[in-house]
Amino acid sequence: MKQFFALLKREFLEWRTVFFVVMGLYVLLLILLAYGSFRLSGALDEHGFSFQRNGREMILQFDQNGSGDTLNVPSDQQGRQFTITDQPKQILEFWGHLLRTILVAVNFLIILLAVFYLADAVFKERSDSSTFYYRSLPVRDSTILLSKLTFGTVGILLLSFVLSVLLVFYIHLMVPGKANAILLANGLSLAQFKYTDLIGDWAAFHVLQLLWLGPFAVYFLFVSTVVKNRPLLTAIGVLILLALAWRYIFGPLGVPNPFTGNFRVFNQVIQDQWLSVPETITSRSTIELFGSFGSYIFSLRSLISVAVAGGLGWGTLYFYKRNIEVS
Amino acid sequence: MDVLIQMEKVHKSYGRTTALDQVTVNIPAGKIVGLVGPNGAGKTTMLRALTGLISYGGKIKVLGMEPKKQRADLMERAGVIHDVPILPPWMRVRQLLDFQEQMHPGFRRSRCEDLLQRTSIQSNRKIKHLSKGMKTQLHLSLMLATESEILILDEPTHGLDILFRKQFYKSVLEDYFDKNKSIIVSTHQIEEVEHILSDVIFIKQGQVLLYDSVDNLHRRFIQVVVPAQQADALREFDPLTETSRIGRKVFLLENVDPDKVSRFGEVGKPSLADIFVALMGGEA
């Protein structure tokens, strides 16, 4: 285990520059978000939105057309269900979509990092001959490969999870006071988002990614072990050719393309689970924007993914033992 | 004496090229064995097979272990230096020591640091910024500070200057070798290692031409330097080689009693390089 963690640490040290670049992009994203929030706040001011609490009575004022319309929400009605008027619904949807988009954007960015890492992980040590050094150590080939695979999957998805959750809280902090006030007026404060559900569901989503994208991860590592040059281009090129060939051969028969199909189902999961903001919502109730991905984890698709990843993993180990150098 | 390496009918081909051709050798422990052969003779292939880096036909046991299946276990008791720099170029020297310490239970960090203090290698430097000689020095320090029973060196001084090459082998002898340890060193520059070898293997086109102790070789082969007019007399002994040296002739003879030829000229020990060239048929 000590060796395994040393190998993981070594992977991080070797790839930290790439990580720092990703972190840089992440920070840039945070800055853009802060700027966006600032602009939103300004836009709300411009449209004359204001919120006051008078005793137990909430007063929402919006003066978009200079009409000075005021909506008083009496205290005895604050527990009832309100129909969300257009403007607040847009704001609520904005935040709902923003949360989802940000989570997926960070996740996608980190998955790109995983693709770059996995395609180069073995190839790099073969091309600079350092593979001879690692193989001169008392450590099994399978442990070396497992450390790379763990780093490129569990490690990177963990990074994605932590960063995206941090980002959600960042957004929460960055909500401009006025926007939150309007949401509060409709019983839709961001505080009502059930964050524990969100984080739990997001974690389950990552486990699902690990299972369903596992074969792709091992595939990239496999290519990195086999090719003599350009592992990333080769891996992507072969993947595209395979997808096209599959579609050409099996398309008319309706057999799903296993590659694009994987992503289609993935997208479907997001569509199913991450519902749009409902038209009506009960004041003070918890808003469950995020469903559970748990049911998808224990599925036939997961089982097939594990089996395919296992087969590719065996092939990767086989070629790792044989393909030492790239020349 | 314990057998260190057993090779039995070991065979390895790359496509149509045979790199090792039914090699059978048994090497006892406590020796410094030179693996000598011209470029492409199969030296590197043999050492890679011994360290479990490549697949092969036949049977190999090193320290009682089968390298192909037990490479990780074997590497706990063996050190290897290759002919090219293999240390991760992105690491700093300090990070390399950290890594080696975590990966190899036999690594003694303080000893490595002591060895490095004799050099100009600084711990915060990146390996990629070190010269080739420094990289080899660093790797050697790493190996010398790691407990092992056998050190396998595959042309370790390839591309380095003569001063460094001499210093390298001096360190190997003084800081590593004792009767409980063994060294196998491959080279095609035999004159460099001749003085440290106890045994030698001559290899050509994947076949072992000769495996013997250096002492035996010096008993088996003699060199006779005679005036040119005595050459015909020496030719009667069926010399392996005959070369000219400013008005004199130099003969290499095999299995000839020195007393029988001493009356013709000076009898001496041939260098391993001379024996090697003779056995290679002038192809060295």
C-alpha cells in the first residue's frame, strides 16, 4: 500500500503542471461567475427590483416598466403556494441551470484532463525511458498500471467532485442580495436547495461516471501502452473510426453504437434526473432539483462496462509487459 | 558455490532476427562477470531477459527466481543500470530519493546522500538539467545505496568520457563489491573493465562463444612477441592471430606450453581484448 500511494504521489508530481493549468481555468471560471453575479445584481437594480420586509409582511417591488407595481405578500399567506411570476421564475431558472451547467462544465473540464493524462500516462514513461527505472523497482507491473488508472479515474473524478461542490457553495455565496431577496419573496431562496441531496447525488453521478466511462479510461491507457507515437490522436481517431464502422455495419439493424450510445444514455440520465425548475412550488418547501443516480449504478450497463474495462485492462497489462520502448 | 544465474536453452527472437540462440550458462555468486560482444551481439537482450523485462523461451533463474514471473521480487535483491539515462527527467534529485525510499525497502537514504556529497549533484536540481555523466553518477549512487545481491550493468558508461568511466568502475569496486555480491557488466569496450573482471562471457550473434574465468583464460591463451625472422617458427603452433609491431611479430596462441615458445621471444599474458578479437574472427 505504501508503494501504491508513492506511485500515486509520483503521478501527481509528474502531472502537476497540467493540474495547475486546470486550476487556473477553474479560478478563471470563478472570476467569470463573480463578474456575472455582479452584472446580474446591476441588472436587477436597473429593472427596479426591490424587496422589503415589513414586520411579517414581505413586499416585493418591481418597476420594470416604470409602473411602480408593488406586490404585498401578507404574512398569513406566506405558507401558501404561489404561482411564480415570469421575472422571478427566470431568476430561479437561471440559478438552477447555472448550478447544473457549472457542475457539468467543471466535470467536463476535469474529464478532458483525464483523457489527456490517460493517453499519455504510459507513453510518456516509455518515450523518456524512465519506464526502465520504474521496472527496476520491486513493484509489480499491475501495481504501476493500477496506480495510473486510479489516478486517472478515481483521483480525477474526486478532484472534479470536490471542485464542483466548492463551486456550488461559491455560487451560493456569490448570489447577489437582491436576487436572493426576490427568490425569498417567492419562497425560493437558494438556501432551500437541498444541498445534502445535491452533493450525495453528485457523488453518485461520479461513481456512475467511473463505471460507465471506465472502459474508455482503460482504452486510453491501453493505447498509451501500445502505440509508438501520438497516443491521444490515435486513441481518438480509432474511437471515431470504430464508432463510424459500428454505425455503418449495425446502424440499419438498430443496434446501439456502444461508444456514442454511452454518452447518449449519460445525457439521458442528466435529462431524467435534473429536472427543470417546476412551474409552481410550495413556499418554504425544499427544492429537490437533483434526483438520485443510485438506481443507474446497479444496472446491466454497469456490469457490461466493468467487464469491458476488465478485458481492456488485461490487454493493457499484457502489452505493458511487452512494449517497453517506443522506438 | 551458490549458483547466481542459471540460463538453460534461452532463446529470443525479434521477428526473423535471433537475439539469443539457445544460450546455456551457469554463473556462480560472488563474481564480477563481463558480458562482452560486438554491437548487436545480444548483450542487452540477455540482460533484459535476466531482469524480466522481456519474454523469452527456455529457462532462466536469477537468485533462484524466474525473472519473467517474479520480476518485482527479483528487483528487491538486484540493482540495474542501463546504457541510457532512465531516471525520470521531471523529478528533482530530492524527489527521486524520496521516491526510491518509499519504493525500495533496501534503500539507505543517508548512504546515498553521503555518496552524492562526493559529487557536484545538488538535491534541488531537476534530473533533466543534469549532464549525462551526472545522471549516471546519480543512478550509481542510488544503486550503491540500495541493498542488493547482484548489480546488473548494461554498458553503464556508454557515451561518457574516460575519466568518468574509470571513476565509475572504481566506485563499483570500492563501494559495492564484496564476496557476497555479484556484478554482471556488459560492454563492447573490454579494455575498460578487464582489470575488475573475475569471469568473462564472449557473446556473438546471440550465441555464447566462451564463458570462463579470467585466470583460466590467461592460462589458456599466451601472447608471444618475436623478431620478424622467427615468425615462421611460431606459425608452426597454429596461432589464433598474428600481428605486426615495428619489426616484430605478435602471436596469440591457445593451449600451448609457454616453455615451448619462450626460446623464440617474449611470452606474456594477452589482454582480454586480444583474446576477444581473436575469437570473434577479427569482427570486434
